[in-house]
Amino acid sequence: ILNMNSLQISSGSHLASAPRHSLKNSCNARWTRDKGGRQGPPRALKTKVEAPPQTQNTRSREHEDVNQLIREGHYEKPSVQAQASKRDSAQQSLASTLTPATPSSLYDVAVVGAGPAGMYLAAELSNRGLRTVIIGHDSPLVNNYGVWIDEARSLGLEHTLDNAWDDAVCYFKEGHKVNLGRGYGRVSRRKLREHLLRLCTDAGVEFLKGEVANMELTSDGKQTCLDVKNGPQMHARLVTLAAGAAAGKFLRYEEDAPGVAAQTAYGIEAEVENYDQVYPAGEMLFMDFRRHHTGVWDGAASRIKSGAHPAGDNNLWGTRGEVPSFLYAMPLGGNRVFLEETCLVAKPALPFKVLKRRLERRLKAMGVRVKEVHEEEWSYIPVGGPLPEGNQPITAFGAAANLVHPATGFSVSRSFREAPGLADQIAASLRKPDQSVQQTAAQVWEALWPQEKRTQTSFHVFGMELLASLDLADTNLFFETFFKLPKSMWQGYMASKLSSLQLISFAFLTFVLASPRIKMLLVASLLSDPAGAYVFNAYKKLYIKSQEEKELSEP
């Protein structure tokens, strides 16, 4: 979904295409890093090359290489790069607004990446008296963002909305409309950019346009040197990556998590005819999972009755092996509508060409005629996969830190919500005398990803893996159950606000309300899918940690 809570990955625009590594050992003595993240001197060349044994470490490195390939766009990378390279001359540049960086200076924090998460965090850091520089490309915001109005209000972003709807609706089968009872809005990219620029300007954030190629610790371990491609070397006491999921090539990840999946979507903003004959123009369409993209005559979709479709009940014949997708739509006034065919999660990603074909067929089936396309959009959001390890000297934020909800793709709202607390921790850590980069980074990682939040995310990953395994019929059954839950539960789940204990209550009530088919799938996934072991181990680690803390607190 293209919404304020979701963030399309960077195509590596703030990071030069370098081999995967994290930090090298010193600015003068460079060491290599192998694919597993272990540091060591360059290996001597051998005259005979033999395949290494398939050890656990070898398999882990191969698994992480595949994860990074998916984070960077996989076979859809050209479309991801095309989306990221769009231009908007109406958006003011960072270089024309922010104070230019001074390469000879030592910065407290270097934020690598100039997207919404990076800019917001940089402003929060500067407001705490930390000298902060953003290093990245000076690119405009090019995605269509949506946000729940209550979340926009809590973040002080209501003024950035250019459209708002009192309700969002879903369809999970013919004749079954679900009103979510929650307002939704579209964010103006230009207003959001202006807002973020104003925050950074008022806070005194500095800016350097460029790509970071390498990062190295100084020999005393107190600073990080950043080599900027075709630019100066910069120095900072802490580096925070905020350049999207592609920044993962600089990070190390845990080894026991399921692999990365992807949410893909193809959308158009267009002038159309007859949209208001199919959907109310005053409502935002959040999800329409009805299978109108195939097996339906042009203009016949609105006349289909539940249980009376010629291709079986709700047109579900032959869909066992089909990856589900849904229509997401925002009526923008007059005959202008943003329409998007979205695959919530898949392994591998559902290709854009499939989504485009489904959108075109769906619109014809509904009798909606496209008169003029103003903009095309390709959204690729890596979801799930392993979380970053906490014992590395580079920190990260936003999608780069995997702050993307695995089961929904929501990210930016969460990043904005967590930025103030993380900035407090960074400021507190940097005030400590004689602290190394490694020590500071460890404290920041613990603030961003404590075991409690890792446990919550393991639960979300389990939900993502379940959704990725469902066909269309089971997906409809699942969401019918999901939106029967109390609003506080499904809203809290989508916003990553439920604690690990609350998520257990969420799971119990979901199981109680679910159909026998969904109950069976939940139990089977928990017992046989690797995601079941992943969530069990996360809760086990949380329990052990809580017991250790309890023992330490006892006199």
C-alpha cells in the first residue's frame, strides 16, 4: 500500500555500490569484511580454488545475500530505480535550504539518507544540541502517501493532508462491504517535504549531497570516517543509516529469522469515468479483494451476486495457486482517482507487470474507463526478514533498521513516532565521556530494538509468513476475522503498538473468532513453519531476560 505508514526502498541512492561490509578497522589501515560480517585481514590468494564446505556460517551468508538482493528490488530493481529517479521541480531542494556541511568538522551524528525518516530524525537530533549532518541525494518525495487521520493528528501532520475521508472501506467477497470506521487522508508530498525542510532548517541541520561509499572507524574507536563518492571525507561520532532497506549492505543481521518478503503495487493517478457508479466518492477504498481481475465480462462486476458467480462462489475456482492482490483507491475530487493494485506480501514478489494487467482488467470489469493517466507508480517494499544485530558500530533508522511492519508494510508513521525517543538516547550516549563508537552504538541499538520490541516483531513476522502462504479464499477468511476484533486490537496491531503480552491476547481472540479453516492454518503454521519457531524463541529470550533482570533487582 502506498501510504504514510509505508516507505518505498531507496535504490541505494545514498550509498555507493560497494561490496557488502559494515565498518573497516581504521581510516588508514583498511581491512576487508567477508559476507558473514566477520572482520579480518585480506585473504591470501590460492592457486587452487575449492568450494567451501556447507557449514552453518556459509549457509547463513548465502541466506543474507539473498535477503539483501530482495531488499534492493530483486528482479524489479529497474522499476524501483525508475520510481526513485522521478523529479518534482515544485519541491525545494535541501541544498538551497539547509546549511552546507563543513568537511573539516567533526559531527556528532551523520545521518545517511535524506528521506522522511532521515530528515525527521536529523531535526530531532539537532534540537537536542547535537551537530548533525545529512548525507544523501537531494531527491524529491515521489511516492503517494496515505495516513490514518488520528495518527496524522498525533504526529502534528494534519496540515500536510490534501485529501481526507471520514471512513475507509474493504470488500472481501461479493456483497460484503466492511466499514472500518476510521478516517484516512492523503499526504501532499510537497507539503510534507516543506514541513520536513522547515524542521531541519529551524534545528540547524547541515547537508552534504553525495553517496557514502565506505565507513571506517578511527584507530582509537572514537570516530567514524565516511568516504563520500567523488566528495570529501566526513567524520562523525556516530553514523545512522536512513537510506531505506538497500542500506542493509552495511549491516549485520540475526541468523534465525525467516527470509525477506516483498509488498509490491502498481498504481496510476488518472482521470476516469464511472468510478462513482461503483464506489462511493466520499469513501477511501482500503482493500477490495474481490476477484474482478479475471473471469468477469467488461462492466459486469457490479452485477455479480455472492454465491451466484459463473466461475464458482465469489469467482474462486482455480485460485489455489494464485497470489492474491487487491485494489486500493483514493478518490481525489471530480473524476480524478488514485488507483493501485497491491500485493500485500509475497515470496517472491508479485511482478509489477502482473499487477498492472490485473488493474487494467479489474477497471474494465467494473466499467471504469481511464481517460487520462497523470502519473504511474511502482511501489516495492521489503518486509519481514531478520532484524539488525545490536553489537555493530553503525546504527540505523526507518526502513534501514527494519522499522517496517512485516504484515502491512507500515513504516514512516512508526519512524516519526520513535524518532524523539531515539534522539534522546543518542544524545545521552554521546554525552558520556571517553565512550567508543561501539559502546554508543550498542546503547542506541538497545533503545531501538530491545528484546521486547524484537519479540513483538517476531509475532508480526509470523503473521506475514501466514499471509504469504494463503490463497485468495483463505485471505478473505482471515481478514473477515481480523476486522471483527475490537478496534483497539486491530489498530494497535497495524501500528505496532501492542506489547508482547497484548499480542498473546490478540492471538487468542483471533483464534476464538476464526473459522475452522483459519484455526487449522494458524495451528499448522505455528507448529511447522520456521516462523513459528522464530516467534517461540523470541518469547523464550524475553522470558529469560526478564528473569535475569528480576534476579539483578533483588537485594
